[in-house]
Amino acid sequence: MISTNLHAAFNRQINAELWSAYLYLSMSMDAQDKGYPGIAQWFFIQWKEEQQHAEKFARHLTDRMSKVYLEELDGVKQEWSSPMEMFQDASAHERKVTKLIYQLMDLAISDKDYASVSFLQWFVDEQVEEEKSVDDIITILEQIDDNPDAMLSIDHELGKREL
């Protein structure tokens, strides 16, 4: 049985993952509006991934005979000044999510809930990948500066992302 504290923390994480999805959908729509269909596609895939993460947490709770409680989601930012600002915000957000996952892991370890520790290990590994992929894009964007041809090329490459 999952502890009361871990149950509440997992429910909060479900809502955090859904808020992340909402943020990435907002970024996708703003990129599309600004004429960056590839960046829009990249963030759209990110939106789908975050929904899948929320579903994984929900299934873990229901598999453990624990109820899922959804909360109202706070609004998200609607516009960014540039793709660079989008990815910088995404990077900061992924680092915040990593801290949340680590806190869950700490709680699962202290509860000696080995099923949850095993479950959370996937998310620990996933966050390394999430942070790296966003930071790699930021590095590329820093190198191109304001070169419109390079920006078009990067937008095209990012549009190839699939789920």
C-alpha cells in the first residue's frame, strides 16, 4: 500500500505533468503563430509526452489501489519573444520538474516503497534526456545568432520530431 504522503505527492505530480503539457501546448501554438511550424511540432510532441507522463503516474496510483485526484490547473504564459526564450523557459521548467521527481524519489526511498522507487527511476532517467535535449537546442540557437537561413534550417530539423 502506498503511504498517505506519497499518495498525495504523486497526485501533485500528476497535476504538475498536466500543467507541463499545458505549457508546451501554449509554446507550440505561439511558435505556430510566429511562423515556426517545426518548433511548433517539437513543442506539440513535448505536449503529448507530458500527457503520457501524467498517465503513467495515474496508472501507478490506480495499480496501487489509490485514488487519483485532479486539481484545477493554473494558467500558463501565452507568448514568447523568440524561439530562444521558449527554449530557455522550457529548460528552466525541466529543471524544476527534475527537482520534483527527485523529491518524489526521496520520499519513496524514505517510505521504503520499492515499487515506487522502481517506477520513479524511469522518470529520473527521462529527466536527464529532457534537460539535455532542450539544452542542446539552446546551444544551437546561441550559435546561429540572428541568421534567418540558419533559423529556417533549425525550424525544419525540429519539425522532424516524432513521438
